Amino acid sequence: MKAAVYEGPRTVTVKDVPDAKIEHPCDIIVKITTTNICGSDLHMYEGRTSFESGRTLGHENMGQVVEVGSAVRKVQVGDYVVLPFNIACGFCKQCEQGLTNYCLTMQPEPALAGAAYGFADMGPYQGGQAELLRVPYGDFNALRLGEDAVERQTDYVMLADIFPTGYHATEMAHVKPGDQTIVFGAGPVGLMATYSALLKGAGRVWTADHQPDRLRKAEEIGAIPINTSEQNPAEVVKEATLGLGADNGCECVGYQAHDPQDHHEDASLTLNGLIDSVRFTGDIGVVGVFLPEDPGGAEAQGELEAQGKVPIDFGMMWFKGQRMGTGQAPVKKYNRALRDLIAGGKAKPSFVVSHELSLDEAPTAYEHFDARDEGWTKVVLHPNGHGNGHKR
Ligand code: NAD
Ligand code: ZN
């Protein structure tokens, strides 16, 4: 089968790899119809993780079941399914509590938790930017879709990661109807956090980034854009809230946050921006990725950050009595409800999509998305068919 394989920093090639096959009676094999490139893939693409050369990328996957293992009971051949990026067993101490983001048994390192497809430090699993994907514990991990699966595939595929992840940021931040919420980052995840806050009935949502095309998308769905190359988000928000700040905030950028002017990386930028922008006792949800070590970041950020140490304004955070939630999103906690919002016509997360391409076009797509080129907000790949003409 064909797959998009990581070959080293900034090199992805599409080549033949062995077909995905059933390895355990609970596995299913999914023919991938729809798979996205994620901001998380870019950390790997840039060589800023321990991701191994020769591995297939892709953790935002949807497709049609073509084979089921002998112990699979619910999922059937022919079903359209969307797969949470987390791979989980369903029976460990963490999964029992709904914490599939930190499943204990799918992660082979005893001291670690959490597994994902085609992802650094999250188990040996291949990614889904390929014609076929092996899904462990298919009955537990696959979310089945209705008859509109193909028609709405660019909406449903967002259930694999960014829609639930953006929603999770708003859950950790405790966004409620009427709240005033600030989101740092207008990438796909920031746009989904913005969208989720608005779906929850937030009174006012600001979205901060320096990319005008992404800010335009935020504005289109009803947010107030803040261009960080012109304005300081904390000042804008305080000015609008009697000096108090937003009720809560979401971090959707991660450790490669950078200065809008000189592009110098500074992993503390957005965290400090949030501590400043959010009011006393407000909550902050951090879904942007931060790493325990970032050797590749020594040059960009300094020795401290290379060791995963991020200098944040903890004194101010403590003084303000704020709380911060962090980590990978437990996709399964939200994907069913969000699916039904899509099915009911109440949510349309595909507004983030800028490009639908064939798998062969993955190398070019990585290049443009990594450069955050104007107009490349979210790329959807179709491994078993052709892209439908590039730009939407
Ligand atoms: P992306 O890289 O496309 O978007 C990041 C955005 O942040 C860009 O638009 C960039 O211009 C902006 N940005 C950079 N520095 C900034 C700053 N100082 N202030 C404001 N904005 C700034 O990535 P994405 O797909 O939107 O993902 C965002 C983050 O979320 C990544 O770190 C990704 O790995 C992470 N992620 C986490 C989870 C999870 O489960 N926790 C899931 C998916 C993605
Ligand atoms: Zn992702």
C-alpha cells in the first residue's frame, strides 16, 4: 500500500510499504478515505521530536472498515468510522475513567501513558496517511458514522482530533454560556477552540494570532480577531473588560510559539500571555503541545527550553488564583456528542479546510502547511481517491 513516510527533517515521501494487517483478534483494518495533516505532525516533520525515520505519519483518520478480527463484535465490514487519534484499550485504570488520552496498556513503555497513530513517543503504531490503517480494539476505538458519512467527510474527519481537542481546551478552561474567552492561536486547533466556545454560548471570544488568513476564519465564525503583530492581546482584552481580563483562556499554539516580528521561538510567550489576559481565579486550558525535552530547540530557544523547562510567570498565576489544565485531549469523551452536532446540522467544523489533496500530494502539502503559507489552514488528504482540485 502507499503511505506518507517521514524520512528525516522536512522530508516526507509517498512510497510503498507493507499492507496494514490484522495482528490481534480485536483489530480492524480501515481503508482510509480521509486523513488530515495536523500541527502536531509539523513538530515531527521539522525533526523536533524523536519520531523515527521510515515511519508513516497521520493520526487524524477516517475511512471504511474492510476487515475485522475474529473477536470484533460491533463494528462491521462496510461501516464508515472515524478514529480518535488516541489508541486506547478501554479496560485499564485510566480508560475506565474516560482518560483514553493516557491509556496504560497501549503504551509499551511501562513508565509512560498514552498512545497514538504515527506519533512520537506514543507507541509503535503506524499512521493513517496511507491507504490502509490497523486499528487496535476496533470496537472500542472506532466511532461509527451514519449515511451522511461520505457527504460530510470533511466535517466528520475533524472528530479524530482537532474538534474534540479544541472542545477539550474549552472544557479545561470551564467555558460557560456568557463567558468572555480568549484563545491563543488561530491554527486549526485554535479555530476549533474558538468554535467550541461559541457553540457553548460564550458571550465574547477573542482569537489571537499573527496570520491574517487564519484570523479571518476566526472572524467569519463570530470571534473578535487580535493580530498580535499589531496588538497585545492582554491589553485588548483588559480594555474591553474594565481592566479585569477574560473569564478564561485556551492555549492552542504549543512550545514552538514565536514572536510575530522576528519569529524567535519562546515557549513561554502564550502561557504568559494567558496568565496576563485571564482574570483572577480564571481557568486556562492548554492543549498546545509542550515536551519534556526538546533537543532540537536548543538553538531556537536556549538550553533551559531544550530540557523542557519553560519559564512562566508562576508568581502572577498563583497571585491571581488561576488554574491550568494541560495535556493530550481524551477524544472519545466528546466525539460522539460532537458527531451528533454535525449530523444534526448544528456544527460544521470543515470551515477550517483549505485544501483537499491526493496522498501523492502529501510532500507538497507538508511544505506549505509547515511554512504556514497564506491560505493553507488545513489540509485533508484522500489516500484512496484523488483530491478534488486543490483549493476549496
Ligand atoms: P498550527 O501550527 O497550524 O497553528 C499554530 C498557530 O499558532 C499558528 O497559526 C501560529 O501563527 C500561531 N502562533 C505562533 N506563535 C504564536 C503566539 N506567540 N501567539 C499567538 N499565536 C501564535 O497548529 P495546530 O494544528 O492548530 O495545533 C496547535 C497546537 O496544538 C500544536 O502544538 C499541536 O501539536 C497541538 N495539538 C494538541 C493536541 C492535544 O490533544 N493536546 C491535539 C492536536 C494538536
Ligand atoms: Zn492532530
